[in-house]
Amino acid sequence: MNSFQVVATGLDFPEGGPIWLRDGSLLLVEIKAGTLIRIYPNGKKEVIAKLGGGPNSCAVGPNGHIYVTQNGGFEWLSIGKNNSFLTVPTVQASDYKTGSIQVVELSSTLTKSRISTLFTEGIDTKGNTVKLKGPNDLVFDRSGGFWFTDHGKSRERERDITGVFYVDSRGESCREVVFPLNSPNGIGLSPNGSRLYVAETLTGRLFAYDVISPGKLKTAKGNLIYSAPEGYMFDSLAVDSEGNICVATLGRGSWGTGGISVIKENGTGLRNFITTGDFFTTNICFGGIDLQDAYITLSGTGKLVKMRWHCPGHRCNFEELLHSESNL
């Protein structure tokens, strides 16, 4: 087991960002609670926005607002005994209405917020209007547009087939660019923005796509660069300054229970696997003044932990807009 510092406990299935702030606090979502929260260095939790449904991830946009992928919610199980429980998302929530992209406009002190819905539907690859099912993860490019995965929803006898969408920098169009994918989840860009990475959950596969301009790929058929071994599935991802793709990994197998798969940029294999011990290891981001603190969400046990990384992480576009606020 690797050495981690526990930052916060008692969280309600925490997930992305996280977004590191200059004062050492972080913004992230709680999927089960339906909230955007701020975690302080002492572990204190503050609710920034009550979003409802199932907010799955968040990122800073070019206007300094927080953009949230809203999956619409799950049904939940608690599995375990002797005061040791694992929180498990299951099928589509009974009160599910739709998936969406939400925008949270923060006050200067982050104590007040205004919530709006940007999209509940998009245009598919055939030009038809389709409902967003379960938006999952997102990443902004340098132009101010963003890519996001629609993971879809599962029901008792069926699940959605979905893909990857792109929203232009003006926030006026939402277009499906890649279809079909099997449970697309984590998404990220290489440090120079020339490659888009997409992880599938159920297959444990990681694909790379060549980006030729904002919202446009060389081909919608991705290059398979890594497949997880038996027992593991992929969740969200981040990229470090060396170009390694750091994929939060669910499951249990020969490497242990849950962790981070550190995959080489050129797709030649695994650089390292960092075991966390939580079956639902769902996300990773980089923070600290030197960007060498890796923050990891252990969603099954409701924890946020951190560890030192071997190199600086790659800062996501527009996160500096929050860092520039005098109160942060």
C-alpha cells in the first residue's frame, strides 16, 4: 500500500474535479449528495452549491465559472459490516429526469452561487437532436471550448450507448463527435492539446484521438493505447507534465484493490500502478505550489487523500482564473 495523507473523510461519494485553489482548499462534487463542495486543508467541508441529481465532475471555464457534468442521479447501496461500509452506485435513479451540463457562477468569496443549465441535449453524429443521458467528465481546451463524455445510464435490463461531445467556446452548440463508445468516462488532453484521451469504464480501455482544431478530430476512430487487466475498470483521468495518462482505476485484481494506472504517453505500456485500497478510486488532480501533490478521490469510502507525485502535474486550462482571486 502506498503512503497517503487523508485530507477529508465522511464525503458522499466524492468525485471530480478536484480543482486545487491557492489557499490549499479544493473544489469537487459529491455525486450522492448532489453538491459542489469546498474542502479546506483542515478537512472542513463547505457546500458551495446544491445541484441535485448526480453531479459527476467539474472544471473551470474561460469566464471563471464552474462547469458541471450532471448525470441525473443513481440508486445507491451500502455494502459491508462492522462499521466498514462501501457506497456503491447502481442503476438510474427513480427520480431521474435527464442528464445535463450545469454552470455554477461563484461569488468572489465562493460563499454564494448562481446555478444554470447550459445543455440537456445535443446534436448527434447524424445531425439529430438527442437527450444527454449521463454526462460524466469534461476538459477545456485552450480555445475555451470543452469536451465531455456521456457515460449513459443503466437500467435493470438495458444501458445507453453513448459517446463524446464538444461544446464550442461561445457555449452555443453541443455536438457529438465520437460515437459509439462503451461507457465513456475519463477524458483529458495532452499537455500541448494535440491528443484527446478517453477512458471506457466497463471495458477498461484507453483511447487516444488526434485533435486538428477545436472540436475536430483527425478521425472519430480512436487509437487503443492501453487495456486494463482482468478485474479492473477505468474512471476519470489526469495528465502529468511528462505526458503520462493517470487513470483512476476501479476494481480488484492482481495489483490490489483500486488505484491509479499511470500509462505512458506513447501507449507503450504501464509506467506504474498506485494501489489505494478503495474499490471505487474515481479521480485524480494535481495541486500544490509545485503541482506535485496528487489529490485522489476514494469514493467508496468517502475520502479525499493526497500523495507526492514524481513530477509536476499538468495544470488544466483556466484554473488560474480561480487562483488569481485575491481571497483565494
